[in-house]
Amino acid sequence: MNKPRAKAATNKLPGTASDSDVAAIVAGTHGNPFAVLGIQEAEKGFVARCFVPHAEFVTVFTLAGKEVGELARRHDAGFFEGKLSIRKRQPLKYRARNAGGEWWLTDPYTFGPVLGPMDDYFIAEGSHLRLFDKLGAHLLWHEGASGVHFAVWAPNARRVSVVGDFNEWDGRRHAMRLRQDIGIWEIFIPDIEAGRSYKFEIIGPKGENLPLKADPFAFRSELRPATASVTAAPLAHEWGDEAHRKHWRNVDPRREPISIYEVHAGSWQRRDDGSFLSWDELADRLIPYVVDTGFTHIEFMPITEHPYDPSWGYQTTGLYAPTARFGDPECFARFVDGAHRAGVGVILDWVPAHFPVDAHGLAHFDGTALYEHADPRKGFHPDWNTAIYNFGRREVVSYLVNNALFWAEKYHLDGLRVDAVASMLYLDYSRKAGEWIPNERGGRENLEAVSFLQKMNIAVYGTHPGVITIAEESTSWPKVSQPVHEGGLGFGFKWNMGFMNDTLEYLAKEPIYRKHHHGEITFGLVYAFSENFVLPLSHDEVVHGKGTLLTKMAGDDWQKFATLRAYYAFMWGYPGKKLLFMGQEFAQRDEWSEERQLDWHLLDHLPHRRVRQLIRDLNYLYRSRPALHARDCEPEGFSWLIADDSANSVFAWLRSAPGGAPIAVITNFTPVARDDYRVPLPTAGKWREVMNTDASDYGGSGKGNGGLVEAVAGKDGAVHATMLLPPLATVMLELVLD
């Protein structure tokens, strides 16, 4: 038997919504649905109004289950209203029915806001340091119901709705409340849980429907090519890394050994079928490998959510979400915790300089240039076809600063390597005359970006002692790694791009010509202590036709291996922290590609296996000898022994630090062994050969000094040792203390 259809209300009773309000709710164009839907006062009582597509009848209940009213259908699309038998405002739930059955839903428009006036104050001021607890999607218990609170910044939008698999992606169902003063839209949607896909449907300032937008604060995202955000429960991981974190809180990282293994998580190793390893699988393989090889830190190329694999993560659309490629957020937390328990730090390659213009991302988020500059001379990056953050807008600065704090707090990350800092600092970066706008002083410096970087570093170091920041900055901008109160940018460290460029260019030359380029090596020591440097041999050097470190070395295969081994020891003895990109520790031959795993089969071949053994031994020496790390950033720990022997392409210096014996580092960058070579040393006595890259164990010719040299004082009182310098080799000598 057919059930009678509910009759549309015709008489306008007190408390009845206007026809225009009903039409706007049904059309999804109402600018303030909370003024119409939910509980509204009428005469001396209350009425309820709701929009429930597909329903023919709606009965109202309190959350406790008491029936308090029957609603009449005003519009066939699903607009209902009616009187309530309640005396005070409270959340309500509905039993909806149609010919196909019945279902229950709790009315989001009967709940009050979650954000409060203090949130408004700090958000408006740009000083809120816990935005990630307020914006985005948060599972919580609110006014007697469980659900998800959504909040998003879109100040120029006419209407913002949450759409997802829980409302048929219908933007009319969950239109949000606007907090006018701060431009944030929010809504609490009861009865949904973790794992639900959602986006924001936004009507722009001109009434235009924008592409559905992912949540800028999404903590989880769908696996590409899908682009929706996903509701996520708060991390429930039980951390066991306090010993690791306590250590780094209580030391000066400039005086600690830091040897970084740079990793692209999608191509370090893969499963047999070519698919990605999960974070748990990476933990089982990568962490033991890093521990065995002796690195102190893993630096991941960006693992924040990004749509395009060949971007390597540098064009991110989800700064708050670990990419779904390798598992859920809990899985990533387990990896970091596992690394910490094994004594290995984790550094995130962080990209606050720019973002891609994918339709679901930040570009023209609310129909205006919100996160980016409207003027392409400031807001568009010509090299990468990306948008540049508007560092002059406090909300954007707050978004980015909070993101840095988020990774430190929620995932216990040990550091942020900040990408493309030079592109942020200069308004004319990669631009010709007329393609950029000078700053207020008429200069090329991006003063707004400078202020952002300083604020970020102050926030990170001020709230998370033990966490470091590292700038990838390729120019001579002063005081990158000096404190903000001394006029610096406030970074802990800076990549030494000059070291990388000069040394690789030098070693690409045939040995006979190196004597003419001696200054390419010595020049780096002129400025080696102007910043707190990390020496990077990064992914940038082994892509785009550049070959690999092995293939960059001059000479035949034997010379390439010998030169590479000498170079590694030279670098490990050079002042500064160390960074090596994955695969270079065993002399990968083929250029890196994100599409496949490293060539692990090379470890079946002795020359490659011996290079990895060398890296293990260098890391052990570096970590165990204060002379090699404790004064990495201070000139007192370095002194030249031989700087001017260009004819023989020999370099020698002394590394020293309190608490350890001094170590002499001597490198011969020619394939000619130097017999009876005189090396000045500071102290007479026995010096033990603790490293010789020409040792047969590393695949060298086996030439050396029997493991020991004697330094003696000459007639002039100068101390020296007469020794053999092996060909294309670096030797380290440690003073034997009585």
C-alpha cells in the first residue's frame, strides 16, 4: 500500500521561513544557513528547520531519544520545518523516512560553534601557534555527540560547504558558518568518523562555483590520482623515543656528529612487483641499513602529499599530510619512532617557497589570490610553473609557521631542511628586468620572506629545543645560520653549495690539469666558518643528465673509484656536517630516477661493496673522533698544514677539538704516489694511520705507511713526518696520546 505523501506547508505561521530563504537553502546559495536551519526561536518557543534530500517525512528527537516534533515539508527538494516541544536550545536528531525506508541523522545546525573568541583573537593577530588543532578536520565530542569539526580559511567566499562520501558530495547539505572577523568557516558534522573522504565546495566572491578544494590542513589524503582529503583520528601512537629526544635537547648540534643519508622514500627500494614499500616495510629495511652504515640522520625528500610523482614531492598540495603512497599517518609515526629508538634522527625536506597550481590545491582558493600574490611578478615562479606564497599576509605566514611546528610536535621530527630558500629571498630570482617588483626600499631582497623565515625559526627553536632547521641557500646572503637577534635568518645550518660545486668541478678534470685549479679547493676554506655548514652531495647532483658521483670522476674505472674514495674521506675530514644521497654510498653507476629502486645488485660486485665499507668506516671515525666533528663550525678546529702544493695537487690540514686527539687529513688528488713526502705536523711523536682510502680493503693499491708515521722536529724546530702519499687517496693520521 502506498504511504500518503507529506503535504507541502502552505500557511505562513509564525516562525515560518521566508520563501526566499527556502529557495536559497535548496539552491545552496544562502550566505548564512545557520540563521535559517537548525533550531530557531518562534513566538515563545522553538521551531526546527532542516534540509534532508530524499526524505518525505521527518520526526524530531532529542539526543536522548525523546520525540519533540514532526516537521512538514516546505519544498519537495527536502526542506522541512515545524514546531518543537522543547524549552531550551539543544542538539537534535531526525528520523527521516521515504517509501524506501528510514534513516537517522543528527542535525549539525543545532550545534554551537567549536572555535571561540580567543581563537578569533590569536588567529586575527597571526600569533596562533596551534592552528593545526583548530583548522582542518578534527574528530571530537561536542555538545553530547561525536563527529568531525571542519574549519577552513576562505574570507572572500560567498559560501563554503563540506562535501564528501557522507553527503553524496552535495554542497547544499553542510554549508558552513562564517566567522566574519577572521574569514574562517566552520561546522561540526555529527555521526561521521575517521576515514571519510571530503573536500570543500566554495562559491567565489562573484558567485562562481570553484573546483572542489582539498583541505589545506588535511592530516590525511587519498592516494593519487584521487585528491580528496580524509578525516583522520588524532595520532594514538605511543612514543618510545624520549631518550633520543632528550639527547638532542641537551646538546649543541653544531658540536655533534651529523651525517645525513638523503632518501627518496619511493625509490630507495621497492617490492618485487615494483610497488612502493610501506612505512613499516621501510622501517624494517631502511633503519637497520642506516644504522649499519653509520649515518646519524635520514633526510627524506618531501613526503608531504603531492599529486605528481616526478615532482619528487617538491610540488606539494598537502603540507600537513604524510603522503598516502606509503601508508597512513600512524604508519609514518611508527617509522619515526623506530628510527629514534635506533638512534637515528629524521629530517623532513620542507617546501614553504611555492606550491603547485592544481585545481584542488591552494591556488585561488576562495576565488581570489589568497595564499599567493595576485601579481604574477611576485606570485608566480617561472622556473617551476608554481605559485609563490604571499609572505606579506599574516594568515599565510601563520599557516606555514604552524606547519613547521606541526611536524616537530605531532611526528617528533628532528629537523626541517628548507627547500629553495634563495628563491624566497630574492624578488628577482630567475627573473629579467621588468619581471619583478622592487621592495619598499627599492632593493631586490624579499623583506616579507626574510621576516617569515625569521618567525619560523624563532617559533621552532623557541618551542622545540633539539629540532634543527637547515637552509638550502645557494647565494652569499649573510648570516643565514646566525640568530635572529643578531640580524640573521635564524637557521641552525646552511647547505654549503659552494663546496659541492667547486669540488665536483675540480674532480671532473683530468689529474694533470688539477694543479691549475688548486684554488677551487682552497677557496672553500676561506668562508668555511662564515655559516654553520652542511656539506651536501645531494640528489640534485645525480639527475637531469648529470650522471652520478662515480661517473663525474675523471679517468678510467679504477681512477674513478679511487678518486671517489679519496673525495669521500676528504669530505668527511672537511669542516661541516655531512650529507650523502642514497646510492652514492655504494657508487651507483646509473643516474637516479624516481621510477625505480636503486641498483642494489651492484653490491654483488666488490668495488661497490668496498665503497660502502669505506662510508661505514668514515662514519665511525667521524662519530667517534671529536676532532672530526666537535668543531665543525668553528675556525679553532681547523688549521692548514699544506695549502699551496698545487704542483702535486696535495692538500693537508689539521682537525682538532677538546677531548680528543688531533687528526691530520692529507689528500693526494693525482694518480702518482708521493714517496718521502714531507708533511708538517703540530706535535712530535707517533701518528696512527686511521684512514687510508688506498687500502686494499677498499679496493686500492694497498700503498701506505704500515699504519704508523713518526713526526720529528727538524733542526729548525719545525715538526714534520716523512711519509708515502698513496695515489688518488686520502690519509688520516691521529696523534697517539701517551
